[in-house]
Amino acid sequence: MPAQLVKLETAPDLVDQVYRSLLDAISDGSMAPGERITQEDIAARLAVSRQPVLQALRLLKKDGFVLDAPGRGVLVAPLDAEWIAKVYQVRGALDALAARLAAARRFRIEPKLIEQGRKAARGKNVKAMIEADLAFHNAIYAASQNPLIEQSAHQHWRHLRRVMGAVLQASPQREALWDEHEAIARAIAAGDGERAARLIENHSRSASDNLSRRLSDVLKTREGDKR
């Protein structure tokens, strides 16, 4: 079944809109690993010309989300559990630094962010789950008052969004992650930088291990379905 993509209005940042629309579809699994993408098909489904689609696909290729395909078009890049584990290592280090800096300011994360995250975790909207998770971490990055942390972390979040989309639909531990978030928020508000850093590093390591295991299960299931 073709991925459901919302038609876009023409705008100066149309390439960015096409990029984000395709990245969302890749991240939530609507466009599966190995699926072929052509300019003509995407242009028709988004009701735009082929030029912004071509430029968006070039950006997606540069960022590692699509690969050259034999013949026409490109393929959605495969998911790689080992690569994702490496991405989590880097993100965990960045998060720990941000948490220490935020704790030095005794920053209080808005309780509504955690409430919204728990609500999303109880639902079925994977995109809402990912956005709530990102909003929580973004609050810590902003509180660190070091824009380089947020800029660096966001480079890795684009890849993490994809694997999160692949496994969150079936994960039974989605709400437990928000217990961890709440504990991190309390440590930051209390000014305990070492505890906040330790908690957020453990959180990242646990998420990496859990997602790697579930990603392996997802990939095995998909391979079985092809046989």
C-alpha cells in the first residue's frame, strides 16, 4: 500500500517541505527499507514539480536515508542496528553534557512535556511519540545554553527517529521511558548534575539496547514475510 503523503503548497522552502515529508514517511515506516522511490511518483503524490523532489532526494541521499537504485530512482536505505548503536553512543554523551549544564542552572522542565509524552506513549500515533521524546530532549539542550550541543544532537536524531518509528509501534515499554525522563528532570531541577548525567546516559544506553533488540526482531520478521 502506498505511503499516505499530504499534498504540499508551493512555497520558497518547498525543497525543505518535500525533504521533511519524505523523511517523516521513512521514519515512521510508511516508506519501508528497500522501497523504490522515483521523482515522478513523489511529485505526483505531493502535487509538486519534479525539481524540488530531485533536490530533496539528493539531500536524503547525502544524509544516508536513500541509496542509488539499479535503473531509475532510489531505494530507502536499510536499517542497521550496529550503526544505530554508534549513533546512540554519541547522542548519550551529548545528552549527559547538556544535563550537567542544565542542572548547573537548576532548570525546571515543564511538567506538561512529560504529561504529553505519557499521553503519546499510551496512544498509537508513532510520530507523536517521537515528537514528544524529542521535545523533552530539546528542552534539556536549550537549558544547557550551548547551541552547539543541540545542533550536533539533531544530526543524529534524524537517524534515531527512523529506527524509533520502526519499533515503537510494538514496544511494551513506551510509558516506562517517561518514568526515566521524569527522574532526569527531577535531578536537573535539584541541581544534581552528576546524577542527571548518569541517569540520562543510562537512559540512552537502555534505549539503544532495547531498540537494537527490537530492530533485529523487526528485520527478521520482514525477511520472513518475503519468503
